[in-house]
Amino acid sequence: MVLLPWVRKRLLKNPKRLGRWGQNASQKYLSRRGCKTIAQNYTYSGGELDLVMAESNGTIVFVEVKTRQNEDFASAKAAVNYKKRQKMTRTAKRFLREFKISDRPLRFDVMTVILGAKGAPVIQHYPNAFVP
């Protein structure tokens, strides 16, 4: 997927728009690999789950998406630190209770979307990025 220059400029001007765009790109990436979307932007008590997906084998996948213009200063994956993992875990437990989901395999993934200065954005998927 190559972006037109005006689209890239528009995304870079607004960090929220860039984040939404990266999340949508990640959702499409996972959908093309057979995952179904259960929820987007589920929030509870200060925590958020960017994407909650279901694999064809029944595994529930909680996905944190990090979208960046570039990784000149630090990797996007490194932004999913201990505190963020704790919040995701707490929010995932609440999600499972709220929707009465049990006896299903669970996984926590991280996806990074790097827009870059030109060319196609780079999407990386890190399945099982952490275990709570």
C-alpha cells in the first residue's frame, strides 16, 4: 500500500488521525489473515484495548497498535512497557468478565505501523508479545 504524498502529509499533521489510520491498517492486516474483529478501542478504568480479535481456532487476541512516523529515537514496540502491559492485562480481564468469555485461549500481540518518509508503510506483527 503506497500512500499519496498529500495523504501522508495529512496523517503527519495530526497524531490522532495517524493513530486511527495505523489501527485500521492493523485491523485489515489481521482480517486478511483470518481474524475477526470483536471490538475496537474498548476502554475500562484507564486502560484501553486497541483491537480485540478472534482467530479461526477460537483464540482471543488482544492487540496493542503503535503507529509512528519513524523509529529514529526509539522502537515503537518498546513503547509497550511494563505499565502499559499491566493496564492491558487488567482491561482484558474486565473485557472477558463483561462479555462472559471463558475457556478460550488468549494472546497479547503488539503491532507496529511505521509510516516513513516515503514508500509503503511498514507493518510488523508480534504475536505473543508478552504473557501476563
